[in-house]
Amino acid sequence: MHPWLLLPCLAAPAQPSPFSGTWALVSAPDMPALIAAATANLRPADRVEARERLTANNPIHRELTLRADPRLVTLAWEGQSAMRMPMGGRAVPWTGPDGRKDLVSARLEGSDLVQTLLGEDGMRTCVFRLENGLLQVRVR
């Protein structure tokens, strides 16, 4: 089971998309505990390195600014440069805050907005879902 982050909207969306707005963190999973559980069976030397990488690559952000329209999605986690990607799933290059070059894409799947980041460390998918006025973010 993947935990969800819950983010309420701080401002009314400026775009017609219900995903658009600035969202603030309400609750998040205990990432250190999840990382510890995921790496518990590794050898001690591997465990330390794996925990460091997982911690660095999985920060819990306090704010998200999201704009989505039928052609373009712009997504910015607090303190990071915005990712701009066409709606529809076509991957485009993006340089992360650490200078790494990745590919990002966005698409709608039913009522969910799905953003995928593909880089040298693997693939991360964020599924954004609106439920009862909250933006839920599931990372896998």
C-alpha cells in the first residue's frame, strides 16, 4: 500500500482545471519509518547507502503549485524550479535542482493527473487525485 499526502488548496484555482492552485501539506507518511522498513533486510553497508539515497530522493515538500490545462502542466514543489510538460504523456527534458537531467511527462488517467519523472535513479510516478477538496498525491 502506498501512503497518500493530503494537500488542501490555499488559493482558488486561477485556471479552469480543478488541479490548478497552490496546495499546502496537511498530512504525510512517516518517511524515515517507511525507508527503514524498506531497507531493513539489506546488508548493513548497503542499508546505509540505500537509506541515504532514498532519503535524498524522497523529500516531503510542504507546498505545491500546480497549473494544468488541456495543453500544458506546470508543477513546482517548494524550492524547486517548475516542471513544464505537455499534457498527453509526451516526455520532455527537465533539469532537477541537483543538476541531473531527467525526462518528465503528464497525462490524465480517468480523473487523475499522472506525472512521471524518468532519470538515472529510475522512474517516479506521482498520481494527483482530488477528493473532498483535498489534493491527494500518491508517489510510486
